[in-house]
Amino acid sequence: MIIVNRRELKFAISEWDYYQLQAQLSELLNPDPHNGVEGYSIRSLYFDSLFSADYYAKMDGEEERKKIRLRIYHPDDQEVKLEIKRKMNISQRKETVTISREDAKELIQCNYGVLLNYDNPVAQTAYNIMTTEQYVPKVLIDYRRKAFIHEENKIRVTLDSDIRSNEFDFDLFSKDVYCTPVYDHWHALLEIKYDGDFFQWISGALVTHDSVYQSLSKYCVGRKFFDNYLS
């Protein structure tokens, strides 16, 4: 079980800013060892109540809200992260439990009883929420990430690009699932996560770019079909 408390800021950035920031962050911070040349892939499957309570909490601007998701880094992964994210303005609490690939498949089928096999408070909390609030899979989100780290104050700065979604195929482990871009033009997200104070020498480098703080959610922007036709 992993519990992380931190602050989080998100900015929409242009393609030019993406490459400029990538160069700057490589000099200021330590690159995540998983970055490689092109960054690493992340795939998340988000769950919500039958009537999308978490989606509307975000869209209505509620200060306290939550999200529940499964996360992998490759379709062949045998272990899956089940995460509960809670937010209060820019403060965030993320609770994570690692479950098996087979149990993740059961969750996708809404068979939440498998969580009772884990002697873990995060699994128990997820079970309670997902059963009492009638959670179902809502959207698959796929993207690439480059991350940069500073150990002091647990600073983590990430650049997310090629953000795509599928609102109909929830096969988390498929190598053939087709995802469509969530934006109509090239777009990336800058995310800054930290515990305590954020260093002025880092923020000084970031404010030179044409970025605007936004309360963005990959979950919500990934639900384009729902937003356009069903909500």
C-alpha cells in the first residue's frame, strides 16, 4: 500500500513549450530513469458511478472530489495499480494498492468482490465505494510521459503528450485498442507535483513559457463523446 500526499498544478502547453521545457528540465532536474528517448507510456482505466458523479463533481467545480482508476505501463504487465485519488483544490491524496492482472480483469467486469481477497485498507475502501455507488468503467486513457525529479520536497515535474481515449473499449490489456486524440490540435500537459515548498529557481524557469494554470483532468477531457452527446 502506498499513500502519497502532495500538491499538484497543471498547465496546458504548446508544442514549442513542450520541447523547450523538456530541454530546461533535463538541466534543472534528474530525468526519470524510465524516460528513454520518447518517454514512457501510461494507460489508465477510469471508473465512475452509473450517473457519473465524479465527472460532474469536477465539471461543477466542487472543491472536494475523487477518482478511481486502474493503471498499467504496458499491456503485458502482470501487476496493476488500483488508485484512489482525492483532491481538495491543489492538494492531493493518492492511495495505491497493487493487484494482479486477473483481478484487474474482474474489476473491469464489475466483479468487485476480488478486492476482499486483499488485506489492505485501500482495497477495502475501493470495494466499498465501487459497490455502494455502483461504479462501472467509463473511459480508457493512453498517453506518453516524460518525468523529471528532485528528491527534496519530492518534486516531480511531468510532460504528458499524445493523450488519447476510448469510451467504448475497456480492454486495459489489449495491444490493438484504438484510441482517438482528446484534443483537436497538438497539445500537451505540464504537471508539477510537490510536497512542501516549490523552489523559486525551478518556478522561475517555468513562468517564462506561455502556459496558463488550469484545473485539468485527463479523465474529463477523455470523455468527449459523453460530454458532446450524452451529458
